Amino acid sequence: MDNKVNIRWVEETDSTQEELRRGLSGYDNLSVTAALSQTAGRGQRGNKWVSEKGKNLTFSILLKFGEHGFPPLPVSRQFDISKAATLGVISYLEKRGVEAQVKWPNDIYIRNKKICGMLVENILDGGKVAASIVGIGLNVNQTVFDPSLTNPTSLAIVTGGEYDLRLELEKFTSILASSFSRVLLNNDTGIDKEYESRLYRKGESHEYVSCRDGKVFEGVIVGVSPEGKLRVHDKKGEHKEFAFKEINYII
């Protein structure tokens, strides 16, 4: 399989996710659309992704499965896409001298501050993943943020440097492609342990909100299930598992 990333830059779009979705059939595997500005950028939980124009990396990468892409992927393994993407981001940051963690399921944190958000949208065909669009927003050169954002940071803030966005995207997507190939092409199961070792707050006692009943509880993150559910032991020692949108962190 060709592991080449094809990057297309646009000045402005509503959303790089929608750009790829609109032209889905015409794009090759590992096609990337990047924008200097998004008018309707999307994050997790239906949130809007806010980014200063021309300061950060906002892009989406298309993964295809089957004849012209990665080997067929069962729906039961779709969380592997998130694992590969998050570890790719962490690997890129490490090459910039920045140590990061993954706040389940796929936000990237430096200590208690968020540097990167991700939106993974999988297109299913029966029991298989036909395609996946992985949207990534990485704060790079921005140093002043909207006050409504409680805990943002950026590469510029952390390292004191300034970065060429186009050059950084080439390096970043090359690392991402390698991470996707490692998991989706070579079926490297070592990524499970590596993902868990990078979990933000793993093994620490903190307060969380259960979205099932709105109650605050104290618990310790112990890992992630094969299906991607967050495993937590509460203060009483009871084992709980949470799917996406079923738990909120208190930071």
C-alpha cells in the first residue's frame, strides 16, 4: 500500500471534515485537507473548534479501507484509529521536545492544559469501517486565546518558538501516516499498552462527573477496554466502564 500523504491547503473553509466528506469518493487514502481558517470547525461533543487564523494547524486526514487503502477493519476495532492518531500526535510533539499525554479518548494534554483536539468520524459499511475522517486541531503559534477556553496552550507557549505551518504539517502528517500503518497495516498490538501508558491521570485519584446521573464521584483511571471504554475504579473499589460522553473530567 502506498503510504504517501497528499496535502491540499485551502485559505478558508467551513470545516476540513466537511471538505473531505464532500469529495470522499474522489480522494485517495491518506489525503489531507488543511485550512488557514475554518468558519465552522468542529470538535468533540458538538463543540465548535476556535482557532486564530493562520496560527495553528487545523486539518483532516482521510483513511480508506479495502482495495485502495488499509486492510478491512472490523467495527469492533474502530477505536484503534483513535489510538493510532493520538500516539502519532504525541510522537510528533516529542520530536519538538514536548512531553504530552492523552486525555481519553483523544484530546492531547501537556500537564493540565490542552494543546490538541481531535474528531474521529468513522463511515461504516455493515460490520466494517469503510473510511474514517480524522480531524485534528493543534495549537502551534497562537499565544492569546478566547477567555471562554479554560485551559489552552500551544507549542509557542511551551517552547518559546515560532513554527512554519506548512513545513510542520508535512512532518506531522508523515508521523501520523507511520502511526496509522503501524496499527492498521501491521497490526501492532503493542499500541494498546503504549496508549494506556500515556493516559492522562492514569493511576491518580480525581473527581469526575458521571453523565448517566450527573453525580460527582472520586475514582482512579485504570485503563481502556478493547472497545475503547474508559475503565475507572471508584472510591469504594467498584469497577466502572464509561463510553464516550458518559463521563466528564473535573479539571
